[in-house]
Amino acid sequence: MLVRIPALLTPEEVAHCRAVLERSAWIDGRHTAGDQAAGAKKNLQLPVESQEAQALGDIVLRALGRNPTFNSAALPLRVMPPMFNRYDPGMTFGMHVDNAIRAIPGSGGMRIRADLSSTLFLTPPEEYEGGELVIQDLYGTHQVKLAAGDLVLYPSSSLHAVSPITRGSRWASFFWSQSMIKDDGMRAQLYELDLAIIEARAAMGDGSQAVLRLVNHYHNLLRRWAEL
Ligand code: NI
């Protein structure tokens, strides 16, 4: 399931991120890639331990915390500190798979299972050509290029790539989440049910017996399936 989250960051937050990234020192992105992925990867990243990456990462994490769509669709247990990357003309990331297990930097060896990948776009699409995020899933190949401040959430199990940049520069934040619901299909069912409950509450009101039973059903499924 691909979920688009519009305006995760406010325009002011995007402008602040861009101003900080503008004066940051970028390094070769192969530092954080697995073996297969490193061969396909040609981009720039902020060093994970840099002050800039940590300060901007906190802004992204706060925005995730206040976003109901992210919380409903991802049902996050842990989120990796967000990272930041940049693709200039000629840069690309060929088709690859993200590592399933990752160590959380600075945690003393704590690991997370990457269930969900997120890309948060920080440059408006008109500022660059190419640079689409290409995601392959059971339903085909999707090309994603969103407004600055928008996020796309997709299963880390999908093969994906970033098309070569032919003009301008594409800046983004990316990170992985471990979900309380490991299985993509089960998580998608809970998300659909949550959306249906929101509609039912609006149509019938919170006093409705049907709404009460649906909310109960949602929580009982979550109780049954969640792994903490
Ligand atoms: Ni990737």
C-alpha cells in the first residue's frame, strides 16, 4: 500500500529545512547503503551524526507525531532518525532493496525491522527534472514525485529506485519505520477500517451503536495483531 501524506511539513518548516541544508556539508551517500544497494547508489547525504541532520530530523519526527494519517497508516512502533539526501544532475539510485534490519545510530546497538520506507520531498517538482521515486509492488510500477512538504509511505519490501536527475537538484528526507503490525496486508486492513470509521462517525455521530461496535472491532483487531 502506497500512502501519500500531503503537507506533512508546513511551508515554514520546509523553508527552514532548505535554509539549513543549503549551508550543510554533504557526503557520498554510499555510506549508509547495503552491499547490493551501494553499487546502484549515486547521491549525496548529510552525515547521520551531524548537528544539522539531528536538528532537522527532530522537526520531521515532531511532524510525524502530530499527523493522524501517518499514525493510522504506519501504526509505528519505532522510527529511525530521519536522514537527508540530495541528487544533482547525473545522480541516481538504481533499483534496489532496503536492508530488512537496521541499527539505530547512537542507540548502543538497538535494531529495528524496516517495515515501511518514507520519502519526504523538500524541493518543489518544478525545480528539477527526473528524480521520480519509482516503486514496484504487486499492482505494478508507480512513479512518485510530490510537492515540497509531502511524504510518501510505502512497504520496505518493495523494489524501488530514484530516476536520474537531468536538471536542478532534488532534496529529500528519508527514513524507515518498524510498525506494530508487521504484515502489510493486515496493516492495510486496519488503515481502511480506520478511514471507514472516520466516515461513519461523521455520518452517524459518536452516539451510534454501529460506530461504537466498529471502533471496538478496530481496537480488538489491533489488540490481536499488534506486536510491541
Ligand atoms: Ni531504498
